[in-house]
Amino acid sequence: MYRRLVLGVLGVYAFAQNPQVLEHTGVQTTHDGKSVTIERQIPRECLNVHISPEDIFSGNFAGKDVPSVCQKSVVTTVGKIQPMQLDPKIVTVGEVEVLDFIQHKLAKNPDRYVLVDARKQEWFEQMSIPSSVNIPFDEVAYDADFPEDFERVKKLLGIASKGGKLDFSHAKTALIFCNASWCAQSHLMIDQLIKMGYPKEKILWYRGGLQDWVLFGFSTTKP
């Protein structure tokens, strides 16, 4: 019994640790029919930046001796800060889980998984996470003036219609994101999906969104 317990713990540990290597090995995916490698892009001169309070949290959040190419500036005064958890049944994920989702879920089973950029189209076309599809948060609800938009949403998410009602029995597991932890668009989309009847256990939320993704130097699509 002890041996089974140890093996179980080791198995959980291995599963939890393995995805972390993806930021170093890179993740292969496709976007708009083109092959893309997602990787953490770290310039050579940034490899020797020390992790210390003086280097990381001084000046404009970077010490004066840190090369400019190793720094990024962000706007910190916009939006509405989102909670860490939207619902007990909805899992909040970070960058490692997004990489693992793309590599081991989306790439192998695109009929069961989807990575969703919930921002409006003009934002999506500027920059997004490779392999994501754009479902603007304000197009999720049915609009009699634009029924084609709702049909597209249903197709992308694997929602069917039966007897005049929505059928979620084959709905995809959707990992949803928007701009950042101050962006409410993905939150609004998730709220709407839940109102429609979308299973909460099939929703994942990347709270950090594009801002955190770019801050950590991960590849993005280019316009």
C-alpha cells in the first residue's frame, strides 16, 4: 500500500512538472494554416540578468544596469482587475498550462478542444496567441440581426441545436483569454456561455492574457 501511495505521489509530481519544460523546448502548432513554433524568446544579453530586488524592482521595474532589450513597459492604470477565480468549477490557468493545452490537447484533438481569444476582431488581428481562434465576447449571445455570427460561435465551440434548444453534449473544452488580468472581456464571455448552459467543467480561463504572455516573451502571431 505504501508503494502504491509513493508511486501515486510521484506520478502526480511528474505530471505537474513535465509541462514546465515546454517553455524551453518550444511548442509546435498551426495558425491560419501555417506552422508556428511557440517559444520563450530571450535575447542572449538577457541571460545574465540576476534575479535580485535591485535588478527586478528598481527604476521602471528594472535596474539601471539591466539591458533595455531585457525590459518591457506596461500600462498599469487601465481596466478593471479581475478575481483569481470566476467560479469554483472553472479552472484558472497560467502560461505553462496554456502551453500544455496547445501541445497535448489542442494539437491532438482539435474537435474536442479550442483556444479562444475573446477580444474584438481588430485586437485579434494585431496580436494573439498562436493556434487561437477569435470569438469576440459581444458576439456570443444570439442576435437576430446577425444570426451568422451565432452559427459561427456554435461551430467553433462544438454546440449543436436539437428541438429548438442548444445541445452541449459535444461542446469543446474551451481555454479563454483576453488582454490581461485587468480585462473583463473573457469574463463577460464566460458569463454569457454559462447563461447559455455551457458546462463549467469545459471552461478554462487564462487570467493573465496577452499582457502576461508578452511580458514573459512568448511567441505571438503577427499582423
